Amino acid sequence: MQEIIERLDRIEAMLAQGAREYLDNDAAASFLGLQPNTLEVWRSQATGPAFVRVGRKVMYAVADLREWMEARRQKPLA
């Protein structure tokens, strides 16, 4: 969990410095802590976070990635 929080903090810092609102496949995978190929497989299976296709380029809105992660939040057992 701490790793995810640190990753989100890095992304938020990038956004505060004027970074893009949309991430390419590799940056989105890094944001989620996944391999880029995982997102490619999920797109082919019509699963995973929402994405935008611009020509041949696939982009992910940071807001969509956050929403997708939040929807998968689980409470600890105990």
C-alpha cells in the first residue's frame, strides 16, 4: 500500500509541475505498477481502465486511472 501511495505522490508532483493530463501506455502502466503488456492484454479483452485512442496511440486519463484504482479498493480482512 505504501508503494502505491508513493507512486501516486510522484504522479501528483509531476502533474503539479505541468505534466500531461493523459499518459501513454508505458506511463499508465508505471502509474498502476504494472507491465505495459498487461494494459495491452486488458484492452484486447475489453477490461481494465478506460482509454482513448488517438490514431494508433493509446492514452489514459490520469483521472480515469485513479477512478479505476479506487473502484478496486478493498478493506483489509480482520
